[in-house]
Amino acid sequence: MSSRQRTPQTAKQTGRRRWKIEALFKTLKSRFAFGKFGQKTKLAVLRYLCLSLACFLLCHFEHLDQTAQGREETFWPDWGALAGQVRMKLVGWVQLFELEREKERILSVWDGSLHHVA
């Protein structure tokens, strides 16, 4: 609301801007889970923004790496796929280590059960 006089053209421009902003907030809430945003303090919001920036930069560098290698030619990357690739590059070794430990446990059980049968 405003006490200033508005022309129909001004109202139309303001309305267009409003719907663009509403669309942005709808996207943020649905696609990026900002509707479940739990940070209540300035420090928590700052931490969240820093982590978000770090994630974006890691994904962006992965996209640049793929583009340099000729694997990716699209202008707008699939950020979800990029995040998965970054996760596999940075912490995939943890899963491999756990799988190796599980393999050793399974083989030890098999070796033990083979000795009982014989």
C-alpha cells in the first residue's frame, strides 16, 4: 500500500516484479528446501550461506573440469548430478574403505565356516 498516486502503467510494472519475486520464493522453498530453513541466528545463517557457497563453488569447478575435458557441452548444468560427482570424488574413498572392511569380514566368516564343514 502507498499514499502516492500510481498510474496504471506503474501498477502493471510493480505487479510484474511482484510475481517474479513470488516465483523466486516459490522455487527457493520447493526446490532448495528454504521452507524448512532452520537457522534462526545471524551466525547460523552465515554458516549456512558459507556452506552453500562452498558447495556451489565445488560444483562449479567440477562443471569447469568436465567442460575442459569435453565431456559436458550444456550451458546450464545439472547441479544435482554435479553434486553427486563432487561427493564421490571427495568422500568416495570412505565408502570404498568401508566396502573393503565388509569384504574382509565376509571372507573371514566364509573361511571359518569352510573349516567347520571340513
